[in-house]
Amino acid sequence: MSGTRTGRRAALATAAAALAAGHGARAQAPFPDRPLRLVIPFVPGGTNDIVGRLLADGMGGRLGQTIVVENRGGAGGAIGAEAVARAAPDGLTLLLGGTGSQTINQLMRDRLPYDPATAFAPVGLAASGSVATVVHPSVPARTLSELRDAARARPLTYASPGVGSSGHAAGAMLCQVLGVEMEHVPYRGTGPALTDLVAGRVQVFTNAVPPLQPYLRAGSLRAVALAGRRRTEAEPDLATAAEQGFPAYEATGWYAILATGGTPPARVATLFAALRATLAEPETRRKLAEAGLDVTPSDSPDAFARFLEEDLARWGPVVRGAGMRE
């Protein structure tokens, strides 16, 4: 596997060097005159949709091609990821990757239908944001300490968008940090999980902020903490876990673009340039900020590849400690 990663890094470094030299990746690797496809490995209705469609519009304009968005949910993102892994390595099929699909799935499952080390060509990180922990109003908790007490007083359940999702891992981390046990209830996406949470069928949910906001404003849910280092503009009054005395509870969701493994480096460079230009747009940055996300572009495809390895190292202890492996 180390040899494969070395080869991948060398190829990505070549692509990044071409960009840095200003040689014009678009001219080096023109795309065929047909639409590209961006696979979002989750059902519609969550932050992945917000980010994916925004990037598809921006990148498509810069590539001179339409990018068609396709939602393929299931298995914590593995079904959509497999579709991209098995596509032709021509840069025409892209994946909106994230913590769940690229990191947690790999740590949880020994038998993925693709080799995570070689199945994808990292293009670049786009955005990231801390997740919020919310509860049904029947749970007497407004802080993490009160949530810990409530979980010790009676059985509580926590929802996630699916087994192996970033929400699953964040909920497991929450249990570890608070020293409590809560039963995990997986759903097929953020929308179904929110439906049951608002109905009181589950009590706790940890997720990106944007889909939660309408329910928080309506009083259908109550926010307890933000699992990040600083507060978010989307919910400025929501205290971080660190502010509440739980600095170990830090869960950040990230969103990125990947192509099929084996995609020519010059095409990866073309995609990277389109992604960076899209993220530099004030309107793109404004919309991502409204979604509670920070624009966090990679310096190069190779830098993003290193980020992926670091993310695996960070989440490994959480997945093992929670017994999340399948």
C-alpha cells in the first residue's frame, strides 16, 4: 500500500507543479464535450447537497461543461463511492467525499467493494464545519453536562444519517467524551433522522448545522453544543464543547472533490484549478458561510492526499473505541 501511495503522491505532485508553473491545466487536458457527473453519496436533504450542487455549478462553468449531480445514498456513503471507484478514470465522474464516506467507512469495514488507497484520485478539499449536538425538547439538557446527567438517568438514543456516516462517528465520540452509553439508531439520510428526532422517537442527534436551523428556530429541537474550536456564524450563541469543559469533543465534517483512481494528473490539475477558482468566488464563500461552513481549500491535490491520511489517524481511535467495526 505504501508503494501505491508513493506513486499517487508523485502523480499528484506533477499535477500541482503544472498548476504552479502556470501552464494552464485546461489546455493540457481538455475535457470531452459532454457532461461530467458528481456523485453525492447520500440521499437529498442534507449539507452534502448544499455543497455538492454549489461546487457543481461553479466548477462546471469553469470547465465549460455541465456537471450533473447524482445522489446515490446507502452504506454510509460506500454505495456512491463505489460508483465513482468503478467509473472510467477520465475525470468525468467525480465524488463529493467527506469524513463518513472516505474516512469512517474505511476504518469500519474490511470488505469495501473497492480499495480506498487506490480507488480515488484526490482533487481538493473544499469546505469544513463543526457539527452541532441537538436534543428533542423532552430531554432536560441545555449543556453537555446536563446531557451527560440525562443519559445516566434514563436510556437515550442517538440518530445518525447512516451506519459509518460522520454523524455515527460523532455520536460515538460524544458518548466516549461524556462517559455514557446511548443506543445508535441509523437512518438513510439526514432528512429521515430529523423526522424521527422531531417526533421524539430518538432523542439526540449530531449533525452539520444548516439542516438543523429551521427546527431550532421553531423550538422543535434544542441545541446543546458545537463540537468545534470556535463558534459558528450560523449559530453564534451556541457554545462550543471546549467552552463547556469538554475540549476532547471536537468533530468536524469536511467536503471535498475526488475523481476515479488512475485519472491522468493533468486532468486532476484541471479539476483542482476549477475547484480553487470556484472557492475564491465571493458568492460561493457567502453561501458556504450561510451553511455554517468555512472555505478550507487545499494547497494542492497532494496536500489533500496527506489530509486524508491524517484524518484516518485522527478517527481511528474513536472507531475502535466505540466498537464500530463491521
